[in-house]
Amino acid sequence: MTDAIISEVVGRIATILEDKIWYEVNLVRGVKDELLFLSKKLKTIREVLDDAEKRGVKDNSVKSWLKKLEATAYEMDDILDEWNYSLLKDKMEGSAEPEPTKQKIGCSFIRSSCLCFKKVSVRRDIAKKIETVKAMLEQIYKERNEFNFVISSSATDPVPTPWRVQSTHFVDLTKVHGEDIHKKKEDIVRKLMLNGGDTQILSIVGTGGLGKTTLAKLVYNDKRVKDCFELRIWICVSDPFDVARIAIGIVNEVGIETIPPNSNQLSLVLKKLEASISGKRFLLILDDVWTEDNTRWEPLKISLQCGASGSKILVTTRKETVAKMFRTLDDDMYHPNKLSEEECWSLLRDTSLPGKSDEECGKFEVFGKKIASKCNGLPLAAIVLGTLLQFKDLDGWKHIEKSEIWQLKKVEVELFPHLVLSYNELSPTFKRCFSYCAVYPKDHRIHAETLIEEWMAQGYLPCVRGTGTVELEGREYLENLAMRCLFQDIEKNKSGEHIEWCKMHDIVHDFARFLRNNDDKVRSCQVCDSSLVSHVQEYRSLSWSYGPPVDGRDKSCQVCDCMKSLRVLRIKRINSLIPVGIETLIHLRWLDCSWTILSKDDFEIICRLYFLQTLLLSYCKLTEIPREIENLVELRRLNLSGNKELKELPKSMCKLVELQSLFLEDCSLEVIPQQIGNLVQLRRLDLSWNEELKELPESMCKLVELRTLDLSWCSLEVIPQQIGNLDQLRRLDLSSNKRLKELPESMCKLVELRTLDLSRCSLEVIPQQIGNLVQLRELDLSWNGELKELPESMCSLVELQILRIAYIDIDYLPEGLDLEIYWSSMSEMVELVEEARQAQLDTVLNLESLRICFKNEMNETEQSSSSMWMELLEALVPHYNLETLSIYDYKGLQACAFDVITPQLYKIYSSY
């Protein structure tokens, strides 16, 4: 974790030394030498950080040294920020200053001289700070020799050799609790019993301490499994994935062949393996596999093919990527569930109070259940805490119940090392990203996009100007952490491509807090609470709720010196004013002032925070955007939604060329600046619910990087003719533009479009070439009353999954569509039945799912007539190849759902 911030500082120093603004640095004598010294020392320290960070998990003195080093690196990072800020401020103030008139040349000279003196003064202050940091680093550099750290061969991405305990197949059944583990055991055993076929590989995937190895042990020791396989072999793999060691382990377990001592010839070892298992049906357990490198697995896999038909391999791992490397099918991948709170208490009780009567256990039950809830369903946590409680009296149980789990010494020693295995597998940057997640409260539903933005704000991700690469890299980081089971309750976006929401397991959250916790004395502050000061120091992030208003200004609404290093700030008090002194938070990259009351003057103050990358000002009662917004040159996301009095945007806003997301939903915009076409990096634009917006500038068609464009609930009458230029567009929403009667043919050039919503418009015709939108998955044409037919080219929409055509009077529907359809009336349903009855079945439509909804309320006869539904099914299923049919009532509530098992067999899941 410390490695990553040091890498960031070294990189920033290099940039300053190499930059074209170097002449500015020479204004302060000796700064270059100081920076070179710092860079050299930091690089030297980096060589021992791999060893230091591993030792720091258990050794508090090493952890303290690392914290001092990290604090010094952060201090240097802040100083470099100040340097860049002063240069940027000079640039902004210079561009804002009007040209002097002849009469004011004298005054201008005096002002320029003062400004020059001020510049030199500021830079001398910065130079002094650099000297102070240099002295601190020299001391840290000397202290490192006291620990005798081992120099790593690669400081950037070390190969971990973490602490591990070798597993065996022996299982203590008294410590096996939970209904889920027994269900999964039965399912796995059932699959293992199947004969025939190539060697099948099943995988158990989950975070450390969840019970993967225990589940594998239950399977391995099951009597049916013992009777089914000639050979059962248990190998604890761990890391690294040593093929020779694994093969030797298998040969020794079988016991038929012998391998000469100290033999390291892989070919010989693999031959012995093949001889040991040849023609025999075997079960091989590979416990605790970490490698994702297929080249390491391949030679072992080839040798294992010598076994008899029906042989099986069961893998346990913390990473889905490992299971996929083994080519495990999704149906053969098992994720153990957490224990319920009752199951957790049962396991904790059996561990902590063995042999006690029910009456004796009852004395501890109230506090025991509260302690069990801290385990959050993790069996290992229940066992570790149970062991900790084993020799404690009731007062001891009360103390544990009131303690944070990450502060308990036994947990630190026995539980966290299991998580350290996963943690040490991460690169330095991944470590920082992971541990930062403890900034959120437990059980918090984390928004993926916001988390990635905060990683960027903290400098954990390299911020590349002019591209979306950094966001993409952030998503890859998140996916990687999720694959390692460090996140749970993962929710994907609608397309299923990206993680949209996730949570962190409570024990994993505790571990992340443990990593960030600083046992050293927190920097004191006479104004702020020590917990706030500590939080700011550890995370450089703050969610700030201050007290009730006093004399028109919020109590405690004052930025304090202890907050100056903040990169991320949320104001969490609705209808409050922004804090006094917010302009001093020059390091801020991410700011959320949504639902505060923001005047134009307040906004102008925010515009002095030149490093802002994300600015969220939704529902702030804004009436005007200041011209100074152009100063926020690093801005990538801007949200001004819900400012209902906002009628226009300044032209200067169109100078924010780094902007990638712009949200202006639910304002009262009447016109969009022509210069909006300058925002060439824009990927998402939301102008929905601007009901006075009647036209769009043609320059919008220059936004060629747009992926999402939402123009719903406006009053557009025409769409720009060149909209086809937006050839990267994935989602376009034009719904509820009730004056919109036609679409430009160029829309059919949007070949990357996945979702197109044209509902509640007044369309009379659909462009004939709509079939060119070959990536389209969802199309909504509902509530276009004047639309009478759909073009034949729609049959070319081979990726289309959902077509909504409710409440339109279509005279003609092209055949050959593979769609999900919302139908509209009972009469149309009857016509459809008749059409299906009379149709020649030469062409069978692949209409997998049909939804029928009705305009009017169904009468009792229609509701209760099962014969009508069966008649409908008999008519529709053979003709349309239906798999599911859903009936919706006039309110849009599902009335009946049929799952068509075969064209002759139907199962009614629910009825009216």
C-alpha cells in the first residue's frame, strides 16, 4: 500500500523535473537538488517495501515505520499539489485579468510587481516545506536499517510468499454447521458419482474462512465417494503452483511408484504419476489453488488424462479466474453461502462452551448472539472468536461484544492471516484500492462508478488526459477484486457487462480497517473530534454532517486545518450552506454538495478548486452557473441535475474539454450552447426532463465519443440531421417528446446502438433502414398512436431481444422477428390466436417470450377461464416456438405466467 503512494510521488517529481515549466522551478534556488534527493531516497526505500509490508501485518514496530513513511509520502504529495496549484492559479488569474488601458499602465506595473513578489514568496514557502520533508525522510531512511529488510527483486509487483497452513483431508464434524454446506456436499457427491466421460473438474470458490476446504473434506470423506473411486488423493497446492511438487505428492499418496530422493526432473516425475493412476478411476482434491497461469496447469492436466473414465478433480480457490482457468463450467462452480446468525451462534457456542449444559450456555446466549452477529456468517470467524471466548467469564464476553472485531488480538493473529493470503497476492496499487473501501460503513451498498472516481481522486489510478482509459482500468481493478471474492452481493448493470453495485463482507471490511488503522498518536486538533482527524489522515476522505444552523450559518461549518489534505468530500446535510473556507481545500478532486443551498458566489468559490475531477451539485437551488466554471479544467464528471430554476448554461462551460459525463436532468433549460460540440470527450449526456427544451444545436453531432444520450421528456420537434455521426452511441432515449413526428434517416447509422426508446412520441413512421442497427437489443415503440406499420428491415435486427409495442395500432407486423412483445388488447389476442390456427407452419418464428397486456380490466369470466388460456397456448406455442408466456392485466401487474416445458405440457406457476 505504501509502495503505491511512493510510486505516485516519484512519478510526480519526475514530471516536474522534466516539464516545460522547469524555468518556474528555478525561481527557488536548490529545489531541483532537493527533489532529486527525495526521489533517490524513495526509490531506495521502495526496494524493501515488499518485505516491510508483509512483516507490517504482524509486527507493530514495522507497521509504525510504514505509517510514518506513508505520512511523509502524503506530505510530499500535498507539497507537489501546492506547487502545481500555484502555477495553475497564476495562469487562471492571468487569463481572467483584462488588458490594461494606457491610463492604468502605472497601476498595472505596481500590481504585476506585487504579483511577481507574491509568486516568489509562495514558492519559497514550498521550498521550505520540501526541506522539512527531506529531514523527515532522512530519519525514516536511517531507521530502515534497524529492521534488516530483505531487498525485493521487483518492487513494482512482487511475487508473494505468504504465510500458509497446509490442509489435510481430516475433518472435525463438530465444527461443521449450516444447512447450505450439506446441500452443496450432496450436490457435489451426486456429480462425482456419475460414470463416463472425460475427467470432470468442479470448483469451490469463495473468500478465505468461508468453508471451502471444509466442504471439500466432507465430500472427500463421504462413504459413497470412498466406494466409488479406486483412488482418492488430497493435495494442498497453495502458492506457487509447483507442478513437480504436486505430482510427487500424488505419486506418494497412491504409493505404487517411488521417486528417487531430490529428483527434480519434471518428465520423470510426470511419468511416475501416469504410472500411478493409469487405468484407475480417481478423485483428486486440489486445495487452495492460486495460479491463473494455464501454462503451469497444462503439463499436469495432460498426465492426469491417463486415469480411467469417470475420474474427477475438485478444486478449491478464492478466485473465479482460477476456476475458469481449469475450464470449470458455471454449473460445476460452487460458492459456499454464509452461515445464518443462528448457525453462527451454534458454531460459536460449540467452540467456546464445549460440554456445557443448556442451562449454562443460556447464561451467555444474549451476548453470544451479539458476538456471533459480528462474524457476519463467516465460519472461521465464529471458530476464532469461539476459541477466544473459551476461558472467559461473562464479563469477558461483554467486553468482546463491545469491541470492534478488527481490534481483537486473537482475530488479528488467527483470522486475518487467512485474508492476508489474498491481500499479498495484490499489486501495491490493488492494495491501496482494496483498503480504501473501508472508508464506507459496513454493509454499505457501494456504487462502482463513485468508488472508481474516488480511487482516481486519491491518485490510485493514473489519470490520463483526454481518454476514458483510467475509468476502464478502474473497472478492471474492481472486477479483479471481485473475482478474488473480496466483494459480495454484486449487481451488474442492465447489459451485464459491468459491476454497478457491490458490498464488502463485514470481516473483509474489518480487515481493510485493520490495514488502514494507525496505532501511532493521531495529529491533534483543538477544534475537531479525534475520530474525524484520524479518518482524514487515514483516507484523505470525509463525509461531513455538521450541526444545526446558528445565526444563519451552520454550526461547525468551518473548514479546519486538519482537513487540508482532503481529496474526497461529501457534504451530508440537506439544505445547509457550504462550509466557510472550502476554497482552502485545494487538494480536492471529488466534491459532492448535492442538496445544499448554493448561491452563485458559493459556486464561484468552488471554481477555485482547480484540481476537481468530479463535482456533484444536484438539487442545490442554483439559478445561474458562473463563468468561472471554465477554471475547472480537470473536471470529468459534472452533475447539475434537479436545479429547476436553471434556464441556461454559460458558454464558458463548453471549455471543459476533459468532461466525460454531464448530467442536466430535471432543470429548466431552454437552449443548449452552440459550443457544446467542443466537449469532444463527453461519453454521457443527460438532458431529460428539460420540458422547455425544443431544439438541439447541430454541434451536438460532434460529440463522437458519446455512449449514452438521454433526451426524454423534453419538447423536441426535430432531431439534428447529423445525429448519425454519433457512431459510438450505445443508448439513446427520445421518449416522451410528444411533438416528435419523424426521425432523420441518419439515425440508422448508429450501428453500435443497444437500446433505443421512442415511446410516447408522435411518430408516424420508422426509418426504413432501421435494420442497419444490427446491435440493437431493446426497442420501445409504445404509445405512438399514429404508427401503423413497422418496416420490413426490422427482421434484420438479429440481436433484438425486447420489442415493446403496447398501445399502438399496427396494421402489419413483419414475420421472422425473434422478440419479446407487449401486446395491447383482448381483440388483438383473439386475432393472434386465429392467425396462429390458420398459419402454415412452414416458417416457425423463434418468439421465445411473449408478454400480453390489456388496455381494459378483464372481467371475471376472462380471469377464471383456464380453457381460454389453454386454447391460447395450444394455438401460440407450436407456431411461435414459445418458451414463456406472461399475461399482464390493465394495470401492468402480472396475471398469469406459463412455463412451456414442451408444446404439449404446460405448468401454471400462478393464476389470478
